[in-house]
Amino acid sequence: MNVPRPGDRCPKAAAVSTGPPARISPSQDRAQRIALTAYTAFRERHYEPYLQYAALRIGRSAAAETAVLAAFTELAVSWTAILGGTGPAAAAWRILHDHVDRALGHGPTPVSVSQLVQTMQHDAHFLHEQMRLCPERIADVLGVRPGDLPALPPRFPQE
């Protein structure tokens, strides 16, 4: 049986695939391992509150899980760049928020700084009231400093 080789189907592919495989320097390898470890830790810490938030907002667990998985996939693809930014958790929250909005049928819209602040305040109240998270955990999930959170009503122990 005569099977075409990859180069027979696409001459440019043959040019690209010839030669030894690209080598990764030890520092690049270490940086990739550190980024993967950071992503894994971030995902473990944030998956449950992200899923709970999405389920409460969307109202359907399957759609919520799809939105959260899509957000984490997008996050994984751009993790190195996000990790190098000034606020990885805040960037991740915006990605999640966009995927939840899309699941609700809201298209992406340009957002001003004042709208971002207003959305963050709304989300902080939502996480506090609906999910019963403490202010420190809310700040962690939203990717902001605790001092930047809006004033939240105190939580009283349920009787």
C-alpha cells in the first residue's frame, strides 16, 4: 500500500518538519514547569467558587460547567501571558465573567472603567450574599486586594 507522506500533501509541512526537534533550554523548561504548577494550583483553588458562581447565575449546572471549563481552557491557553501581567486572578475572573455572560446570551460589549468597578462591586455582593464567602475569599476570587472591596454587610450566624 502506498501511503502519501506528510510532505507529499503539503510541501511546506515537509520543510517545517525536517531537522532535529526544537530544543528547549533548561530555563525555558523550568519556566514552563513553574507556569504549569501555578496554573494547576490556581485552578484547584478557584474551580469550585467559579462553578458555584456560574451555576447560581446561569441556573443550569451543565451550562455552568461548560462555561467554567471554557473559561479555564481560555485561561490555560494564555496562562503564561496572564501570569506575567499585574493581576492574574482579576484577569481570570474577567474571563469567567465573559463566559458566564455568553452562556446567558449576552454578547461581549466594551466596558468602561466605571462599569468594571460597578461589575466588581456587584460580583462582590453576589459572592458575599449568595455564596456566603468571607471578604478575604471574595478578594482572592475576584483578584483584588481586600481593601479594594466595597463595603459588605456583616454576616450574622444563622440561628
